[in-house]
Amino acid sequence: MAESKVPTGTLATLTSEVQVAAPRAKQLYETSLANALAAVHLCDQLRGQNIVLLDMTPVTSIVDFFVIATATSQRQAHAIADEVNRKLKHEDGNRRISIEGYRTEGNWILTDYGDVVLHVFSPEGRALYDLERLWADAPRIEWQKLISAIPADAAPVL
């Protein structure tokens, strides 16, 4: 696994608020967070809109983080999904488990990496499925502060 380039203090601050049962679980959480932040950073670089990072650990055991973004075109949605996949596969060896909606003209591309699920919506799809409302109990992470703490030459993470 690639070493995280997110400043330790940043992850430590966030993970200190999380009830983690064992040191290994905390390490896995931090790795998942670094992967989620990398996906968020790439969404932001590719001009994804209304990007939301949800910490899913308090509400489900099947995934650690949701990254939700809106793309203004199918081409942009594909670019975001492709770039996140390329970075995860190349730098972290973390291959996606599945992808849905990529080959259709749908409103939603879902990419599952196990610990992180990337959701790239059209504006209409985002309004229709409203994942933020569906998962309202999941805490939102203020990713802008975490991303701004990453040195320019270190980002994207992974």
C-alpha cells in the first residue's frame, strides 16, 4: 500500500473523534479516509460540483465512506470515475470491486472500492436519489479543510 501523504495531525484529529476498537481498525479507518480524500480531491480537480464526503462507519458496516459529486455532463462523469480508478489502481493497488451506470446514459455512476464508494450523479440523478437525505445520520466530513492541508506536490493522495 502506498503511504498516505495526508498530514498526520489532520488524520489524527479526525480519527481521535471516532470510537475505534483496536489499533488495526484505526489504521484501516485512516487508510480508508486517505482513499476517500484522494477521490474527493480528484472530483474537485475535475470540477465536480457539490462534493460531499460522508463517514458511513457510524451507520453501516459495509462501507467506510461515501464520496458524492455532481457532474454537469456524461463526459465529465466518466472522466471523474476514470481518474479516480486510475489513481487508486496505479498508486494504491486498490482495484474497484464493481462499477454501475458507466456504460449507460443514466444519471448515476457508482464505483465501489470496498472501503469507499464513489457516486457521480447528473444534477437530475442527484436530486432524484438524494443520498444525503437517505443517509442523513452519516456525519459529513468538512473535506475542504483536510484537502487544503495537503501540500500541492503531494496531492492527490493515494
